[in-house]
Amino acid sequence: MPSTTLDHATYNADGIHVERFTSPDAMPDRPPVLCVHGGCHGAWCWDVYAPEFAAAGYDVHVLDWRGRGGSAAVPTERFVKLSIADVVDDIRAVASRFDLPPVVVGHSMGGLASQLYAARYDVAALVLLTPVVPANVHPEPIELPIADFAAPWGPPPAEVARQLFFQGLSDDEARHYQALLVPESPKRVYEATRWTLEVDAARVPGGRTLLVSGELDVLTPPGTGRALAGLYGCEYWLEPGFGHNVLLGAAAQGLARRVRGWVDRQLGV
């Protein structure tokens, strides 16, 4: 869909850098779309999904977590202690400016942060793309090495990044995106692989939630996504040929279009 000329602007919301995408055909009565990236990533990873939603008339806001990209810097001694739960404050810094509850689209660690957000604040709809799942579903731990909890983790070297994040992408695509990865809080990496955080599942609006798993995903395997969808009673898609990063690469455009269509149906547009 994104053949429409889009308007692109940036702004700061209490220290959170936000990229905003709109089109001349934007529908002001629709809820805005707020995109929340995952660990080691930044706002750049939404360069397929944001235009897809904006070209369809949505007001799209893409944030950088605090401590990366254009957002406020965080000293190392604080950064290494940041939790995925702290991302809820980053989301709220942006969403509190909206007139309507947003459609929240979260990926990976950002997917867990989005669940935590939706358990506390109203959302028009919730899209969870290969999300980190909460302890509620009792998943098996992933023994990803964390050498030093006093130092930022990663970003992983090219081959490891390919195995973790970029299954299903071409070599050129994987190299391009690996160069954009940034270090992460070791506490967040631990929470995301040992599944230590719980969500108040009864407060997550399962009837307005979509969960997408990638068939090749080793970080958030399909079994964990299926279990989480069962907990919430939400719609579940298993996508063949995709790994953890269902946002990137040539195939992502078709999936982004289908996700946007699902949101359209939820909102009755």
C-alpha cells in the first residue's frame, strides 16, 4: 500500500524520541498507532509497518526506548539495571499525549512491555509480534549467556544475531540490520530469556489482541506464543518462513498489510 506520499516528523515526549508518520488522507477520528520495538533494536525496525499503517490513514508514532536512538541518555550504572517493565513508562510518556487510547503494536521485549502497558492502561487494540511471554505461561528458559550484569549486553556478533533475530532474511538483509543493533540491559535480556515477569492477564483485552509467531523463531518459539494466546483467548497467527524478526525483509510487507487489515477490522474501518 505505501505508494502514498507520507509526512514524517519527529518530536520529544518527556525524553522519548518519537518518529511520526502521517498521510494527507489521515483520519483524525481513528486511534493512533504506537509502535514499540524490542531489545537491541530501535525505531528503525518499523520502516515497513509504520508506512503501511500511515498510508492507510493512521497517525503512526514510533518510539525509541530511553537510553538509545534520539531518546534521553541513561548512565551505564542505571542502564544495566533497567527492566522490560520500565518500558511501560516510555510508552506512557507518548500515549498520554493522545486524545484516544492507541493501537499498541509491540515486538519481542516490546511485546511484553506492551502487555504490561495494556494491563494498566486502555488500548484500542493490541498487536503482539513474536512477543516475549510472561511467567504466567511457564515457558522453558532459554539459556542465552549473560557474562556480566554490570555491563551492557551485546549487541551480538553477526552470526549470533542471524541465529537470534534474522532467521528467514537474506545474507545482505541480515548484515544490514545487524549493523543497526545496539547494546541492551543485561537485566532485560535475563527477563526475556528466563521469563521472569508476570502480567495481570485478566486485564489484557484478549478480544482485541492479535499474537503473531514466526515458525523459525528460537527466541520466542511458537509454542510460547500459542500458550500465551491461550491465556489471553486472543487471535493467533503462525507465520511460515519467518523467524523472530517479523518486521524486516521483503516478506514483511505482506504480513504488515495483513496485520493492518486485522486492526482495520477491530476498529470497524
